[in-house]
Amino acid sequence: MALFIFLGIWLSCLVFLFLWNQHHVRRKLPPGPTPLPIFGNILQVGVKNISKSMCMLAKEYGPVFTMYLGMKPTVVLYGYEVLKEALIDRGEEFSDKMHSSMLSKVSQGLGIVFSNGEIWKQTRRFSLMVLRSMGMGKRTIENRIQEEVVYLLEALRKTNGSPCDPSFLLACVPCNVISSVIFQHRFDYSDEKFQKFIENFHTKIEILASPWAQLCSAYPVLYYLPGIHNKFLKDVTEQKKFILMEINRHRASLNLSNPQDFIDYFLIKMEKEKHNEKSEFTMDNLIVTIGDLFGAGTETTSSTIKYGLLLLLKYPEVTAKIQEEITRVIGRHRRPCMQDRNHMPYTDAVLHEIQRYIDFVPIPLPRKTTQDVEFRGYHIPKGTSVMACLTSALHDDKEFPNPEKFDPGHFLDEKGNFKKSDYFMAFSAGKQALCSYVLGPRKKSLYWRRFSPHGDVLNPDQHFTAFYFKTSCQSRGHRHNPSSTWFIVCAPTL
């Protein structure tokens, strides 16, 4: 009996605090649907397709509106003009990340993806400098990509035309390319620790995209209950052990005057600042940063390639045009290079259209304001959660006519030349997107072209390996295919 009385008093206090907060805060924020005590607007939002719910709310309340995920307000930005103004033109005011209990536990406010303030600035600046010096965005990285794709093709040969799920193989290439920069070596695809390392990335993404993770973010108390978030924490711990093993190997052979990879550069920086108690360059920060770099380049690249293969199967006329352009520009007797990109507008357009169409990250991790912000006539207090709906830019019907249709013409002008679009916000926008941009585009581009010249992809006259995919499109924002659908994609055996 006493327990029920206590719960009743506790709930009454929560409702009172909620209503008080509504009276003093909500009237200053942008308009939005009326939230319920405790639940907020969660019951009005489809957690499996939040971007669709936001589209409906934006039509009613405008491009800047407020909704409550639980008891805390979140300002939603919808539409290219609003996204550009907030994330690019006024990026510093919206640059901090909003952490859930789950993410705070694993990142500890370190690294690049989940850090804020001086830690983020110093770590990001240092990481970009080292990545560029190690060849990211230059010719050097092209050679590493080319070498790794050879291993991929060899792995496909070993299937001898038997059905296989290529999801792991497609993840190996970007992961090993990043590994060559971070660890100075690659892993064999049969390495069990490497396999587990990649599997953990995939599992973490699925958990973060799950309804349970969204509920844990809205109600931190759920974090202390049994649930899949415990699997998330376990996977993160295993990945950190894997990374620490590599770091210890580097510490044993470190040459302060001759750094060979990212870890060496970071360890040298740590040594130089060992007497600085406020230094951002610590062992914990190194571990988290390495995890961030792998995460930024592995899952996004492999998923783009995977869904790209599915789209090539569905649209054979697009595949034929890609093959014709590759054969004409590259031929069949040399490896592709990034310079070929300038002469392959159609292939470039297809790569962009794949990323636009699949909408892999419809809503990136929430941000929060770094100060009190006056934005489009509304007052947004410091520390307010801000959610950017990238779908609203990628599927803008003025910039991309018939946005629900897969059409490479969205990125081609009247003369067939590649046409850039400011609306192309595939993963994020502003400074937050920079590391993903440095790690991603070249791998995707060379990956496709290296994979294609060996035969007419998806041509039924060739010998094929059958690739089986099982996807859960809606949980990731893919609105063009039903959840849990089996697809078969074929590629030539080599």
C-alpha cells in the first residue's frame, strides 16, 4: 500500500514539474503539438519512421517546431533553408552534441563524434591533420583502396558461384582501409577478432536505431533496466579491448622521430603533453577517437555499397550506362583512379543518387545549442536539444523532382554533366560532417569502379555469385522497401 502511495506522490510531482516547465519554457520555444505529461509527444511520433512524422508536423507548425520526447523539449529543423541557416551559417551556435545516457556512458565526452567544446575542437583538428598527412583525400589512399579491393575480389572468387551474404565482405574493405591508416596494417578476412570487430559496429547501429534506444534517450531511468542497451555496452567494451591491444603493440615499438600511423602520431602528442594536466590527448581519448574514426567510415560506406547493389539490380538500365561509361573511360586493363571521376559524370551522379535515395541517416544524432539563440523569431535557450531532419533536404521536391523515384538525373544538367547540389546532406552538414566526408567519398567511388570493369554487372550471361541480403529498411529510414525483405543480388565470379 505504501508503495502505491509513494508512486502516486512521485507521479503527481512529475506532472506538476512538467506543467510548470510548460508554462515557463514552452511559450518561448517554437510552436508544436501539445505534449502529454511524462509521455510528451512520443505517442504522436512513429518511432519506426520519425522523419515521416516530422514531415506531417512541419506542414502544420512550420519548418521550426518543438516536440517533446519524454519531458524534455526538442526543437526540430525541417527543410533545406532552415538546415543551412542553423547547421552551416550559424553552425557554432548549434554545434554541441546532445548525449543520451547510453552514449554518455560509452563515450565519456571524448573522441570526435560525441564530444563538445575544447575536447572536440582539439581532437578534431588533430585527427584531420594526421589523416591528411597519412594520405586521406590524396593519391596515397587510392593505392590502399585498390590493394584492399583486390582482396575482396579474391574472396569473391573463393565462393565459386555459391550463394553467400556479402555484407561482411563489403564492410571489410572500408574497415581495412581505415585500419591501414590507424594501425599500419590490414586484417585477414578470416581473423575472428576482426570479424567480431566489424560485427559489433553493425550491431551497435541497429541498437541505436531501435525504438528501445529512443525510449532510453527519452527516459534515462530505463537505462538501469534489462534491455538491448546492455548488449550495446558489451559490444563497445569488446571493441575498446581490441583497440587497446593495438595501442599497446604500438607503444612497445614506438619511434618518436618516425611515426608510421595515426596511433603513433597520437602517442607522440601524448608524450609531448604529458606534463599538461589539462591536455586533451589521453589514452582514453585515443581509444574513443579510434572507435569514432572506424565508425565514421565503415558502416556508412559498406551500407551505401550494399544498397547500391540492390538498386543496380532493380534498375538494369542504370547499370548498363555505368558499365558503358566505365569501359569507355577506364577500359578493362588498368585500375581506376580518382582523376577518372572528372570524366565519369553519370557514375558520379549514380553514387550521389544512391545516397540521396536510401537516406541512410534521415536524422543524425541530436545537437544542442551552445548559447541562448534567437532563431527565426523564436528564443531557443542554451542547452536545448535540436534535431535536424536531413530527409527534408534529400527529398525536397523542388530540388529533386519526384524525390521518391531513383533517378541519377537529379545530379545531371541538361548536357549530361555532373551537377552538384547544396541539398545533398547525406550524413550531416557543417563541421560535424567533415570527418565522414574525409573518410567516405573516395572509398565509395573507387570501390564501385574497381568492382565493375571485370564484367557486365548483373548481366545474366555471365557466371554469377548470388548475394543474399536481409534488410530492415524502415528502421533506418528507408521508405522504399518493406521491412525484413529478402533480396538477391548477383555479381560476376572472377
